[in-house]
Amino acid sequence: MTQITTNSSNQDKIRFYNVIVAGAGNGGLVAAATLARKGVKVLLLEQHNLPGGFASSFVRGRFEFETSLHELCSMGTSDEKEGVRRIFEDQLNIEASFIQVPEAYRVIIPEEELDVIIPFGVQEFTDAVEKAVPGSKKSVKNFWQLVEDIHNAIIYVGRSQGKVDRIEMLRNHANFIKTGGYAVDEVLDALKMPLKAQRIVTAYWCYLGIPTSRLSFTIFAGMLRTYIKGGGWVPRYRSHGFTTALDKRIRELGGEIEYNTRIEKILVKDGKITGVGTSKGEIIRTNHVIANISPTAVYNKIIYPQTEVPEIAYKLVNARTHGITLLVVYLGLDKSAEELGITDYSYFIYNKGSSDALYEEGTKELTKSHPAQATVCLNKAIPDCSPPGTSILYITTLFRPETWANVKVEDYFDLKTELATQLIDDFEQATNITIRNSIEEIEVATPITFAHYTKVYNGVIYGYENDVWDSVVNRLQSMNHEKYIDGLEFCGGFAEQGHGYSSSLDSGRLAALVTLQKLIESEEIGEIRK
Amino acid sequence: MRINIKGNIRDILKFTKLIPERIERIQNASSDKITSDPINELAFKLHPDTQHLMISDIFNETKSTKTFKLVPDLDSNTRHVAYFRAGQYLSLKVDVIKGKDTYRITRPYSISSSPFEALKGFYEITIKKTEGGFLSEFAWQNWKVGTKIEASDPQGFFYYDPIRDKPSIIGLGGGSGITPFRSMAREITSGKMNANLTLFYGSSDEEDIIFFEEFSALAKNYPEKLKIINVLSCEIVTLAGCLEGFITADIIQTYADVNESSIFICGPQAMYNFLKTEIDSLNLPTKRIRQEMFGEIKNITQCEGFPLDKAENIYTIKVKMGKQYLEVPANATETVLVALERAKLAPPSRCRSGECGWCRSRLISGDIFISPESDGRRIADKKFGYFHPCSSYPISNLEIEVPTEF
Ligand SMILES: Cc1cc2nc3c(=O)[nH]c(=O)nc-3n(C[C@H](O)[C@H](O)[C@H](O)COP(=O)(O)OP(=O)(O)OC[C@H]3O[C@@H](n4cnc5c(N)ncnc54)[C@H](O)[C@@H]3O)c2cc1C
Ligand code: FES
């Protein structure tokens, strides 16, 4: 056996990086790429053997399934780019293409005899709601006016990086301020929007995972605007396509990535980051960690020693509500969408009208009916995402994580089957489409699956809930006061901007820029790349 | 438009109170630590990183087959064996000692005991000794009661799914490929799995039939749930009820209703090749046929498209693995994974069939040959130069980056 070691392993030498990014989810990947692009010596560590976290894909038989994405917002168009497209195309220049999905959604609420297809475009949206609920037009138009006002204000707040000028806000962004303290329902009621129209307008609530009676209006408005004006987009080759492109870019820019490496400890001394300890038994030095891990896990488990965590950090975590988690049924069907009669890309099927009632159901017993589902037929956006004559459909429903806490291992597989069966039945009933006898591949991912692959706290997919008091706007305004460890930033779904692809991608950029600023201020780095 | 929600002053006041309210809420919140994470605890029970097991019993099945009973190694932190679905496999991680050298390799083995027995605290695996087999020969010589074995969590997708599959299962097994069917048979006959199984089991000789007594007895006691049809390829057949020859479409159709069944196939590579034409002639949709992986392709030179002129070549692979940079030799007819294991690198792997993606590595430069049937890569991985070393053969010098074991 000839085996030449060309470069001895140097196990003993302690490595140092300007920044260590913990976790290669959407946030961590963008953070690492942004820093690498600035010439910062950055190391990205990921416990799984793939980039992406939730943003991934997997293969079963002749199908490659998207793990989590329904549609990516904040892309805008090539002419009118929005945040995510600017990150991908202008700032990072990654090799990934995206395809616009055909319509915003079809919402079906049998109980209220609603079945409406909502197209993209503000005018088209307004017309579709008016057609379904005659007389709603005025309120919907006023709603869009508000949404626009709020958008302008959010841009201002975003740019202020935690330093908002109150006078300027009052003068130029009054509607933002006046709605800022309210939940979606309160504002739509004030607009005198008919209840039925509200159901249609708020159908995306399940992407935010909190009922409209509590959901911050500001946040809902921001999200709806980017979808309806900029469209919903999906990556050409599943999420694994763009996360692998990010991985490639990080390396090209001089960043380093190591997979199968879990950060077990974030080392802190006198309130300052000093390094990390990995599952490989290595200590790596750094003064800056960007955690694509929840503050819940970081403060309660990972910071070492735990005496370095101030009491207020636990309070912050405990004051907030952890978001919901999901169950997804992935189906590889042996007929095309056309043969099956699947006409739409995205279905919201709600067996009850009120989001409160639907959310409540998600906190009850697991085997009870789960009346909210968001279902996507990927071929309606990417016709060749599966072989000719086949199609991919995935059905998603929401749960409070607590519901899964007492599941017994011996019941787990049967439970998956039971829940999947019911979701498939619900889909068939609501749409009159039969899929049951065309199933060639089926996989069911549960909160346990998500915890297994990403190690996320309690299987939570949706970060912290966007209650009015804990909305993204309030978090961004408070972010400078809510940092308890010097050198520690968060990105990803649990960071200030909240969950969802676009938010977590952008959170990586923000965390990288804040860290960069600190590196410059502390003179840890000199010249930076433009 | 200027909106009023509850009145101008109230609205502004509500807004200006948001941050003070936030501060107050945080101040008033509990400062208790969160110490439990029930969902990750459950995930870890189902999918432990490593299962530390110990051989508690060994049964001789045939002259070339043994069953090893595995229980938690109580010297480790493994307290129970992970639950699974009948048909899944374990990837064993073994230090094979040859002379002075130790090679850390993996091998996949279907669990031959049933899920309900895992709840009682054990697995069984049944290994057929292969001529020149690297692990099986080592195991034969060295594995005793008390030997410790590392295993992955249960893996693979060769299991009955009540939503997808017909509850009438036709099993086509060959040689050691009976193992997942034994797991299913036990689960079915104990009433834990709501399906019935008709197993066509091919062996080369009467003496080579694995689990003959067990299947005969189960079939006798549960005629509604289990049928076994032994098919023997030897010259003389003396055992009652056994058929001569190979498993053919005709035989299958004689004993089972193929149109109302799901077919599950598990056996050696040669059996798949033979069965392909037989199964094709049944004209069934893809969803009715599920096939277990068969591991590395042994005679890669017989694969269509393999460059035969390169078969004798030995190439050099430059490997970056963690902080190490190494150069290792590689035969064109052995997988990149085997070359790495021969060089004692112990990269991650599980299925060794191209399917699970656990060995996913980066091809920086050079050419590899992958048989289409064992190319389980994601589309983007193909585009961005990632490959699965377990199903890739070097056909030039290579430069690769391999992840270290978790
Ligand atoms: C999903 C699945 C389930 C399976 N279930 C079963 C089962 O239930 N029962 C069963 O008996 N089998 C099962 N198998 C097959 C099993 O995994 C093994 O392939 C089989 O036991 C043969 O292993 P072996 O090491 O004895 O022989 P081989 O794998 O054929 O050993 C020779 C191999 O070792 C390599 N090698 C030689 N020297 C070295 C060295 N120094 N370092 C590293 N590598 C070297 C050679 O290149 C060659 O590839 C299953 C396979 C799969 C994929
Ligand atoms: S080990 Fe499973 S794909 Fe290589």
C-alpha cells in the first residue's frame, strides 16, 4: 500500500477564524458567502452531510422531492429585483435559476363555500376577490394602499439598523404606526372588509403559522406584498440546487465548509466569544460566531460555560412563543398532473374558515382531523421536475410541537400512515381529484424527521411566533439591546427577521454585515474586499 | 388614505407602547432554563447516531449462513435498539483486522428479526459467507458471543407502505435476500402488520435454504397470511413442495394474483438480472415493483458503457478529508469507496449501493464511471460535481474531497 501524505495533518495546531458560522441552513450559507466575499476568513460548520438545513431535497425511486419550499418570495422580477434576487444575483452571483409559479394560490373552504383562485398582481388579486365576494373591492383597494404605506416604512426601518427616528416615522409613515400595534383581524375589520373576503385575503396566514387574531398586521402585509407583486418562485433544481450553488460560491470566495461536524460548545469568556468546540473534539478559536441555531438552543445548551449566559437571555427566550412545526406527505404519482386533473400549483384547503379554529386544532390530539393543508403540485411550475407521465405532489399540515411530545416509538409509523391517509382523503374530497391509486412513492416527514435532520429545537420550523409585540419590526428595533454575548449574532428562522426562506436568507446577510462592522471596528481585519 | 383602527390617539399610543411592552414582557418572563426537548429525544430514539450493540447469541442456519443476535452493549450509552420497519437494514461499521492492518469498513445487512422484537430489545442479522468476502470471512473467524458491533440506525426504503402498496405482497427472494422477508413474515404472522406474503424463494441447493423450518411452520400455522414456495436450481430436488429451476413469471402467476399484489424483490445481483425479463413480461406499473439494493456492483466490466480498455488500470486519487491531504491508489474495477477504505480512511457510508447519499463527496477533477441503476444522486449534485464514492469507479486519476465520519 503506497500512501503519501503530502501535507501532514497538523492536528495539534489550534485553528483560528475571523468568523465561524454554525449551521449551513439558508441563513448560515448566505452569512458565510457574504463574509467570504468580503475577504473575511470564515469557517462554516454543519452537522449534517449536506448544505441547506430544511432547504434541501431527497430522492426516492425516480423522483427527487423538494423538502420544504412551496414558493420563495422577495424575489421580484429581473427588472424589479427584490431582496433575495439581489443577494443571489448581484451580491453573491450564484449559479442558480428560479421559475415563477403560475398563480398565488387556490383557497378552498368548503364550510364557507369558497373555492377561489388568486392570481399574482395587485389588480388581478383585487378583481379576483371582488368576483368571489361582490362589494369587497373598496376595502381590498384600501388594504393594498395600506400595504404599500407599510412597505415604504419597513424599508426605512430596515435601513435604520435599529436606530429609528420617531419624528420622521410619524411624519412620513403614519399608517405604519397606526396599524403597527394591531393584529391582522383588527385592521381588516377597521377596513370593513367582508369576512368572506378576509378569508381569501389572509389565506397565506399558514405560511406565517399564527392565527390572524394574533398575527402582526405589519408582517402579514409585508409578506403578502412581496408574493403578490413579485410573484412566488421555485428553484429549478429544488432547494438543494441553490444551496449547493451557495456552497460552491463560498469555496470559490475562499471560505471553508466542513460537514458532519456539530458545534457542541460556543465558548464564552467574560461575555465574549472565544471559540467553538466541535463533535470531532476540536477547539477552534474565533471572536465571532454567527449561529444558524435558535437562541433557545444556544442559550440553554450550547454556550459554554452556562454561567456566561445572563438571566435576561433566558427571559427573552421564555417570553416568546416557539412557532409551529409541520408534517409533510410527499407523493410521487405515476400519472401526469394533466391526467390526474390537477389544475393548480398551490392549494390551501381549510376545513374551517377561521384561522384561530384551524390553529387550535393543531394543538389537539394527533389522530383528530387536521383541517388545514397547503398542497403543491411541483409540475405545475416545473413540468419536467419528474419523468414524463408522472408528477410530484406534497401535502403539508401544521402542528404545535407539543402535540408530538408523547408519541411512542412503536406508534410512530402507524401514526404517519394515519395522518397521511387523512390528508390525502381531504385533498381528494376538496378537489374531486383522485390520487390514491397513482402513488408510486410516498414519504412522510414529521416534526421528528425535521429534528432528526436539522436538530432544530423541538422540531420547530417557524422560529418564534410573530405576535404583535414580537413582530419582526419590533425585533429589528430592539436588536441592539437584545444582544447578550459579545461577538454572537443569530441568523435563520429564529433570528430577528423570522422564519421562511426569504427572511432567513436575508438574515444571513444582515448578521454578516453586523459582524463585518465589528471586525472593522475592533481592527481584527484591515482592508475589506469591495 | 389615513386609517383609524381604534382612533387616532389610541392607535399611536398603542404603537409607541410596543417597545416598552416588549421590554416589560421580557423582564417579567421566567428565567428558567429549558432543559427538555422531547421531539429531539424522540428523534434520537428512532435515529441514534450510532447503535452500540453486542452479539448475544449465534445460530448456525446453513453451512454458509449464521444468524447473529444483537442486543444493546450495556458498556456504552445505547440502552435500547431503535425501532424500525420490517425490511430495513443496518449498516455495520467494523474494524476488520488482516494481519497487522486494521480496516474500518461498513456493510449493510437487512434486519432478519421483526420490529416487535426490537421493542423487546434485540435485532437479528443473518449473514451468508461469501467466497473471499472481506467482512463475512472475518466475522466467521472472529465474531463470538460478546463481540461488540457498531451499527447505524435502521435504514432503507424496502418496506411495505399501506398507503402505496397492495396488502398482498409477492416476495421474490434469493439466497441471503430472504432476510427482510423473514422480518416481514414474523411481523405479519404475529398480527403486527396488516398484509399477507407469498414468498418465492430461490436457493441453489436444498442445504442452502435459509430458515426452511421456520417458514414451513409459519406457513402451516398461518395459511391465510403466509405462503412459501421454494424454488431450487439444483439437479435433484427431494424436499416436498419445492419447485425446480428458477423463479419465472409463470411460476409467480401460478401461485399469486400479480395484478392485485405488490412485488418486493431482494437477492443477489444475478437474480435481478434474471428476473428483469420475467418481471417485464408481467407488464406491471413501476409502483407495483419494489426492489432492494444489492450493494456494490461486483463485475463492473460487464456493465454497459464501462471503458474496458481501462479495466486493468490503477489510478491515483488525491483525497482531501478533513484536515488531511492524501494520495491513494485505486483499481478501475473497484469503487472509490473501497479504495479509500483500503487506504484506511474510513469515510462515511451506509448503503454502498449509491442510494442513501451518506458517502456524498466532491469530485474536484477526473472521470468516474457510474452505472445508471446505482446513480442515486440529486440533480444538483450531478451538476455541481458531487458523487457517491460507493457506486463510482475511477477511470482516470482523481482529485476528491470526502467528508470525515460524523
Ligand atoms: C441493503 C442490503 C442488505 C443486505 N442484507 C444482507 C443480509 O441480510 N445478509 C447477507 O448475507 N448479506 C446482505 N447484504 C450483502 C452484504 O452487505 C455484503 O455485501 C456481503 O455480506 C458480502 O460482504 P463481504 O465483505 O463478506 O464480501 P465482499 O464485500 O465481496 O468483500 C470483498 C470486498 O472487500 C473489498 N476489500 C478487499 N480488501 C479490502 C481492504 N483491505 N480494505 C477494504 N476493502 C477491501 C474488496 O474490494 C471487495 O469489494 C446486503 C446488502 C445490501 C445492499
Ligand atoms: S453509501 Fe449510500 S450512497 Fe454511498
